Amino acid sequence: MVKIRHLCLLCLTLFVVFAAGCTTTEEIAPPAPVGAEELTFITEEYPPFNYIEDGVVKGISVDILLGTLEEMGSPVARDQIRVMPWNIAYETALSEKNAVLLTTIRSPEREELFKWVGPFVSVAYGLFGEVHEEFEISTADDLKKYRIGVVKDDYAGILLKESGVSESDIIEADDVPTLISLLHDGTIDLFCYGDFAGRYFIEKATGNPDNYGIIYRFEADDVYFAFNRETPNSLVEAFQESLDTLRYQPDETGITEYQRILYSYMGVSYLPDPPVTREEVIGLVEMTVDAIEKDTPGTLARINAGEHPFWDRENRALYVFVYDTNVTIVAEADNPRLIGVNMRGKTDIAGTAFRDQITDIALAEGSGWVDYVWMIPEKNGIYHKSAYFKLIEGSDTNQYIVISGLYTANPNPAHQD
């Protein structure tokens, strides 16, 4: 009986303690949310994406990062970005909570190791050569005929070996300026490096990039910001939303901050082997004209929904957009953020008011072509572009300008960059 009384007393005591805990007015505070200011940003040196110049960290990726954080309302200073060798940066991002690794290729092997934001740029390796030389390269198998320079321990060496190039024909150097010297004195025929980075070093080393071009390109890989797995999803999602705004939302001048960043580092390029022809552009405009003349509201709605064929499902580079005669975008298959935006007086990144030109020529002559420069979201660069347009009257009796465009190849075939 004594043991039973003791057991009952113990149970009663535990009940009182538990009840007191349940009825207390003091609540356990939830963990404080993690803000962007608590993230740690790390990267390597890889011009022009991220590098140090005069003690200041710069580059395309760096500026896109800072612009995205500014858009989020959580700006950080450049000196908060830590620069270290790639292998140390990679291991730090894997192990350090809330770490963010810049300029990271998203591959199947890495997919579950990080949380990803992007893409925001792409990295493709190319073979650089002097444009006055003649090269016969149509497939990777043709590379075996040439002596090709690479930076020591760079991925280019692996890429060339996988393509069948003999190790004896792969010449290593410490940096790209040395490769350019070897190319100039005939020690090598070509050098292999990232396309953006290669152009950057050529411009910096020679001051005349037109003497060099990309003779052969390998497939591009998309680049992302890689977040440590413990970073809260809400923060990663907010970062992605702000990055998208930076890339696609133009300001009052008609230009996105993303375009400014790319243009400031890379200038304007021609697109090798454009995926759209002038005939396809004219055909899409004529088809859209016919549809708007028959059913304006329905056709504009289908364009804004990105429906095929107004945004070609087989060739996403082929799409149509429509202005009214006041230079307001009334339909846009590729970027619905622009619908309803008045573009009068707004220019491309090079300062060309191409929308005004399109409208003026359409009103005066009915149709025509206008050249300008624009970005390619999938390739993350600024490229020469040409648009065909036609003035029509819709089924609602209003006038519209139907437009489609294509990125253009270099008019000098010898220079493929």
C-alpha cells in the first residue's frame, strides 16, 4: 500500500507540473526568419563573371547578385563577397549554412546538393582563332587536326580529350594572355576557353577583338546561384523572383538592369547559325496579320497567352508581338510583363529608339525592317537583331503594327564570334 501511495503521489506531482506548463502565459518564440543579410556569398576568380580588379570584386555574376539583392531590398557591399579558389568555395557552399556560391553550373551530379536560383548566365566553351586563318571544323572529330592551347587544370583540357584530341596536341599555359601570345607566334593553332571569358581576355590583352573569333563552339551550360541546402525555401524563392524582375522588367528607359550589366562587360555579339530565317519571320507576321484582321480580340489574347503558332512550340526563338500606333505593346508572346507598356522614346541598350523607328516607318510605308540589339534569355547575352513589321487594320477597326524578329549572323563569315 505504501508503494501504491508513493506512486500515486508521484503521478499527481507530474500532472501538476505538466498542467502548470500547459497553462503558462509564456509562449516559446518561433525561430527568427533568415533574411538576405545573413547570407554568405562566395566565388572564385573567373573573368568576366567574377574577378578582383584594383582590390575590388567585379564581374557579371557579381553585378547581377548585387542588383538582385537591391531588388529584394537587402543590398550588400561588394566587399562582403568572399573570393577563394574554386575547390574551397565549393566545399564551403556545401558545408556552411546560408552560403551562396556564384557562377555554378547546374549538373545532374550537383542537383540534390544545393538549392538553385537562375539561370542568370550561360557558360560555353569555344575554340578561338585568328579570323584571317582558314579552319575546317564541322564536328568534334575535326579537332584532331590542330594544336590547341588550354589553361592548365581548366575544364577545357577534359573537354578536348573527351572530343578525341590527343594529349600531345593539347598545349597548357598558365593563363589566357599567354595562350593569345602562343596563338600569335604560331605555337598553337587555336585555344579553348569559355566564350565570354575568352572574349574578355582578348579585348584586354589585344585591344582589338575583331582579329579573333570563335571557330568552333561546344554546348553551353546554364549557370546558377547555388544555395546551401539549409537555406530557407522562402528566401530562395524571394531571390528567384527578384532575379527574374532584374532580367525581364524594363525601367522607364525601356531597358532592364540585366541588359545594362551584360552590355557593360560584353558589348554586342552576332549569333552564329541563327535559328530563325527572314522567311520564317515574314511568314509569321503575315499569318498574324490575317488572324488579327479576322478576329482582333481573340488573336491578341492568344498571342498574350503564348499560344502556338504565335510563339512557335518547335522553335522558341520565333514569336510575334504587336504595337498600337502610339507605341504601346498590346500583345507580346514572349514576355507578358511588357503588355500595356508604352515604349515611345525608349531605346535598346545601345541607344537606338527602334520601336519609334518601327512605328514611324510603318505609318509612312506600311512595312519594313529595323535593326537593333537585344538580349537572348537562353544565351544570356546582347546580340544584333532585325525586326520585320507590317501596319494593318484589325477587325475592331483599330490600327496595329505586327512585328517579329530574328537574331542575325555576322555579315563577315570569316569572323564567327
